[in-house]
Amino acid sequence: MFRRTIPLIFAFVVGTFMVIQFFIPHPTFQAIYNGVLDWQQVIFGFVLVVGTLSMVRHHVIRIQRKKEGYRYSMVALLGLVSMVLAGIIGGIRGGPYKWMFDYIQMPAQSSMFSLLAFFVASASYRAFRARSVTATLLLVAGVIVMLGRVPAGEYIHVGGLSLTDISTWILDYPNTAAKRGILIGVGLGMTATALKIILGIETSYLGRGD
Amino acid sequence: MGLPNALLNIDRKFIFAGVALSIAIPLLNPIGFGTSVTRQVQNVYDFVEKLEEGSTVILSFDYEPSTMAELDPMARTLLKHLFRKKARVLGMALLAGAPGIAESILQEEADAAEKEYGIEWVFLGYVPAPTAAMLRIGEDISMVYPTDQYGTLITEFPLMRSVKNYRDIDLVISLSSTAMPQFWAQYAHDRYGAPVAVGATAVEAIRMYPYHDSGQIVGFLGGLKGAAEYETLVGQPGEGIKGMDAQTIAHLFMVLMIVIGNVGHVIERRRGKSS
């Protein structure tokens, strides 16, 4: 009962209320709605705590069992502890916390992301091949957008139009049409899934349970 | 080995070296390519340009250091424009890694424009649960941010005394490398009617076209090019315009590699057919 019936009733009541309140601008409904939003933020705060504890547990186990690459786990835990301590002791405005953010976290994260440029170049050289009609279409569209999105595209003309113009057309029409179709599909899917959860048809969020 | 094989099997080390050089050389020796302005960026600029003195703008830093190369130039040039228009700026962050970036940029641009904290700008800091925060701001911002980033009650700031919810906000700008701008459009604009503008990474900007065409966002800046376009409009060249040189050469290099690969592929296929 506690693992299945009560959560299902809770999902039904809260889900139905959140749909109904949207159409009723009464102060009572408004107050409950605000309460639900506050609770959402409180729960999210706890999720951060659970996530941190889970990460610590994962790395401690790796270190204890001396799994391959366990030294990286030591670095991860050291980073976590030192950032927390620096923030608590020195505050977050200036001091060691800000120094570590500016000179360790920022360059490290930026460097990791910038590696994408190298891998994208290598991957596009190997994968962007005109093997079929559809692959050729993708290749041509990709090259036009790549050149059209940089100033060079303004100087290259095809049939009186610059690559920038053609690239803008591709993004404004075929791209928007495809994205709109996907968004409508996702929206309908989300509505259907929400209804299934509210009505108790979709129960996978309860886990495998009993 | 033969020519097709040579063209099809260029060692990745050479490709990596080519990318590194095509980015580094233009950064060290700027070429000064200009860039045309797209209507999406022009619309953001026009909207900010029409803001009256004393308008209030939320600038939400919804990105982390990984994408700062694309989004920092946008944040800086938007702040320059907003401060020049004498708009009041509420800085906030909806990702845990964002406050460190937001803090530095807001402070530097406010100092450069000689703006006073608490009167002309405030940094509210990070809150968890982004969608709940967006919706709650529609009711009462002080319930999401009772204090600023440094623990001062927001009621103590003259700027915040006239701001309760989206009705007092003239524009929301989300700078993001995630799907966050879509939520801003769906919640802040669709539910509460707040105008929303977006600065997105080039990858994420693709998602913004339907929202722009439907009028859910006033416009958007896409990738480094978007930042360069806005810098051009504001008339203050920065990292965006500087970066476009490197991006141009890098894209040309990548297209060259794709062409080389395809020439090799075509020659090999023809040889295969004839044999």
C-alpha cells in the first residue's frame, strides 16, 4: 500500500490539482500552487545533497577496492572537499574559493569543451562522405551552413545568392519546420505521458517495487 | 597506397595540428572580418534600444565555464548596451557553476559603466530547481530570492523595492548552453507575458528558431557569430568579433578536409567500378 497505492493517489491528486489551478485564479488555489513550487525547490535542494553523497560513496568504494583509475577518484574527492572548505572558511566572494574557480575549474572545463573542435574536425573528415543521395544532401547543407555562418560565406556566391543567404534560408525554413515538428511531437508525448502518470497507467516511476 | 588511400587516411595528428594553427594564428594576428547582422540579433538589439531609462531587465546566466568562450562575449556586450540605455539589471543564475562567471562579468561591466550596486544592478545568485524558480518569480521574486548572492535582504536594495514579479520586468534575457531558454519562453513569456530574449551556444541556437517565429522570444544571439553581430550593432568590438576570424579559418579548414576526404572517396569508388 505504502509503495504503490499511496504514491498513485498522491500523483493523481497533485497532478489533477496542478492542471485545474491553471484555469482558476482564486487566491486559495494560488496559495497552494505557490506552496507546491516552494516544495519543488526544497526537494531539489535535497536532490543535490543525495547526488553529492552518491558521488562520494561511488568514489570511496573505487578507492577502497583500488579499481583501475582510482587515483582520479582521489582527485575528485579532494576537489570536492577543498572547494567546500574554501567556501566555508574564506567565503565565496574572493579568497581561495574564487581563486580555485577562476584558475582551476574555469580553465579545466573550458579546455575539456574546446577539445570538441579537434574531434569534430577529425570526425567530419572521416564521416562526412557522399555515399548516398541523403548523405550528399546532409553534406551539402552542412558545408553551406558551416561557411554561411562565418564571414567567408558572404563572399562566396552561388546563382546570385551568397552562402550566408542560403544558410539563413536553410536555418529559417527547413530547420524551423523540422524543429517545429519535433517540438509538437515532444509536446504531445509529454502530455500523453503526464496523463498516463496522473491516471495511474504509467507506473514505471515507482520502480520495480514489490 | 595510392592517391585515394592517401586522401582517405590522413593521420589525425595532422588534422589536430591544422585545427590548432587555424585557430591560434588568427587569434594572435587578427584579420578583421566583418559580419552581417541576422534579423534574430537585430530584433534583440531593437528591443533593448527601445527600453526606457530605468527599465528593469533580468539577465540570467544559465551556463557553466565549458561554454564561456561563446557566451561570455554575449553577456559583456549585452551588459554594455543595457547600462548605456540606463536599464537596471538583475543578475541571476540557474546552474550551480554559473555564479562565479556571472559575478566577475557583472562586477567588471558595472565598474566600467560606473553603476552602483543595489540601485542600478543587483546579483541575486544561484537557486536550485530552475523551472520552479521561473514560475515563482511570476508570483513574488522575494520568495525565490529573499537575499542577494552575499546574504543581504533584497528589500534593503532601492532597486528591488519596485520589483515584485514579471509585471515589473521589461525584459528577461537567458544566456544558456542548455534547454533553459525554452523554459523561460514557456513559463516567463507564455504564462506571465514577460518578453524573453536569448543568447545561446551555436548548437542550442538551432532550437530557438520556432520560438522566435512564433513570437515567444523577441530574438536570439546564436553562438560566437551572434555575439559578434551584437558587438557590431553596439559599436564596441570585443571577443566576439575577434573570435570570428579564428572561427572563419577553422571552418574553412574543416571544409577543406571534408573536400579532400570526398575526393579520395570518389576516386576510390570510380576505380572500384572500373575494376
